[in-house]
Amino acid sequence: MEIFFSLKLVLVVEEILSHMNEKQRFIFIAYYVERWQQKEIAKELQMSQQAVAKCLKKMITELKKVMEDSNPEIIRFRNSH
């Protein structure tokens, strides 16, 4: 079941990334994959740390909504563990 969950999650994240603009993809990957701090991302993109935080929060809200709308089995799995 965990492999199924992981595969579905990867597919959902790929779908979400495909709808992001270049800056959003950079922020998402830098923060969640490469583990940069928000202040490092902000410096690289010449924006405030608060703007990076806001962008991340918006992306996570959208990701959760898509997961809940299109993948109810992920929600059931998450709630059962």
C-alpha cells in the first residue's frame, strides 16, 4: 500500500509542477527537494522571505486541494495511519 501511495503522490506532484510557472517550480524544488531555506531562495530570486513563504503556502494549499479532489484513496490512507 505504501508503494501505491508513494507512486500516486509522485504523479500528483508532477501534475502540480506542470501547472506552475518557472519561479514557482524553482521555489517548490529548492525548498522541498534541495532543502534550501526560505531566505536562500529569496536571495536567489531577489524577493523577500515573506513572499517566498506566501508562495509556498499557496502551493501547498493548492496541492492539498488537488490531492483531496482527485485522489480520495490518498486521503483514506493518510487518515488511517
